[in-house]
Amino acid sequence: MNKNDKAKSLFRGGFLFFFIFCIFWIIGVMVAEFTLSLWQNGEVDWSNIVSMSIAGVIGVLIALGVKKVLKKDED
């Protein structure tokens, strides 16, 4: 396996999915929190944004781990 094939296989796997999902998850959390703060005429709760962002990243890591284990069991 040459260098290009190795790089392509890495991006076909979980890394690219993980990166894209994290970006969209954080953007979604921020939009939701800004919307809630405007709706309630209050301040933006930054601790909630940080905790939800971290929870999403941890959830994706767990899901990718489970997916990897189930894929190994099929083989």
C-alpha cells in the first residue's frame, strides 16, 4: 500500500466523518443556544454551549468505537 492509498483509506474511515460531524454539531449547538437566548430575552449560556459540544464529540467517539467493534465481529 503506497502513501496515497493509505491517506485515502484514512479519510474514507471515521476521521473525516468525525471532523465534519463535530463542526456541524458545534454550529448547530450555537445556533440553538442563540435562538433560545433570543426567544427568552436572556443572555447566551456559554457553559451550555461548551458542555453540549463536548457531549456531542464524546458521543461520536463512542458510536465510532461501537461501529468498529461490530464491523470486526462481522469479519
